Amino acid sequence: MSWGGLKKSINRAGTQLMQKTGQLERSDDSRFKEEEHKYREFERHASALLKSSRDYLDAIRLMSASEARIGDTVEGFYHEESETAMIASMYKRALEDLDAKIARDLDAPYRATVLDPIGKLCSYFPEINKLIDKRSRKLLDYDATRSRYKKQSDRPSDDASKLPRMESEHNEAKLVFDAINEQLMTELPQLVDMRIPYLDPSLEMMVRVQLKFAQDGYEQLGGVQRYFPEAVRTEYAEGQLDAQVEGVLQEMRSLSICGMNQ
């Protein structure tokens, strides 16, 4: 920071302290605070939406990759030429196809229609926040010069040039602040109002992607079901498989190698 910048920072800190202790009048900033609050809510929700959207894509990719590994592992249980081994092989293939399909048909469109637009929107926030911070600094400068000019007007100095100089400083500070304030008071509400029409297409695409992911998974795994014997499908529909699994577990518990620590 330059010497001039450091000096301004010290002066502004002094202005803030004097305002807090009631020694210096503070401008009524309630109208801007209201608009800033609306913007901060928008910023918070948009940033959270971007993070959640990224997490969703990462979760889908991780889940589909994990499913593919599960399929590979399950196939490893069966080495003999049997109907069950064939079903395990089809199960593995279905999960691998699903993983490839997600990478091919879901990843790129989701990034283009959801992540990129939301990310572009959030990329504006740092610049907007810089302008809001600049406005705060210029408001302090304006309050400080206004206070000095008022005091000088009430108690004229022997130096005739002092009052015009302070008036010039006050007018310049007011001009700079008014320009930034007018820009923000005009554009912040416009930005907040644009959030719905801007985000609507991305939110619609997000729902479509979720629907396609669910449909693809249902179709891929539903296709494996037809390889199971009809009796197995019937037993599953009637809820009998749980009893069969429990029966096998009970047989395993009866083995000494499984029950030796009980």
C-alpha cells in the first residue's frame, strides 16, 4: 500500500471511530442497506447453488464409477459356466454401460447448461463487492469532509482560503460518492430481479438431468432383471427372498468357523 493509501486508511479509521462515539454525524444509509441485504441474500443462495450443483455432478460420477466397480467385483464371485455367472456378467456390463453413458451424455450437457451459467453469474460477485466496499470508503470520506466543512462554516478561520478549500473537498467527495451510490442503487435491484429469468433455464435443465439419470439407471438395471429365472422374480415380488437370505445366514452361523467367537 502506498503512503497516500495508508494515510487514507488511517483517516477513515478515525472517521469510523468518531462516528461510533457520536462525535461525527453519520449519513442515513438505510435505503442502500435494504438493497444490499437483498443482494447479499441473492449472493448467498447463488453461491450455495453453485456448490451444490458441483457436488451433485461429482456425486453422480462417483456413484456410477462405484457401481461399475461393484459389478466387476460381483462378477469375480462366479467363475463357472452357469446361469448365475451369466447374470453377474450382464449386471457388470449394464453398470459399465451406465457409467459410460453418464460420462458421455450427462457430464458435458450438465456443465454447459447448469454449472457454467451459474458459475458465470457468481463470477460477478467479487467485482460487485469491490464496488460496494469502495462506496463504503467514499461515504466515510464524504461524511468526514461534510463535518469539516460544516465546522469551518460555523467557526470561520482567519485564513480566508480555508473555507473554499474545504467546500471544494466536500463537493468533490460528494460527487464521487453520489456517482457510485447512484450506480449501485440502480443496478443492484436490477441484478436481483434478473435472478429468476436467468436461473430458470438452468434449474429446468437440472431437473431434466436428474430425471434422465434416474431413467437410465432404471432401464439399464431393469434390463438385467429379465435374465433372472421367472421363479426368482416371483419370489422377489412376493418378498420371499429375505427369508431365503436369512435362512442361509442361519446355516453360516451354525458353522464352527463362523461361530467360534460367539
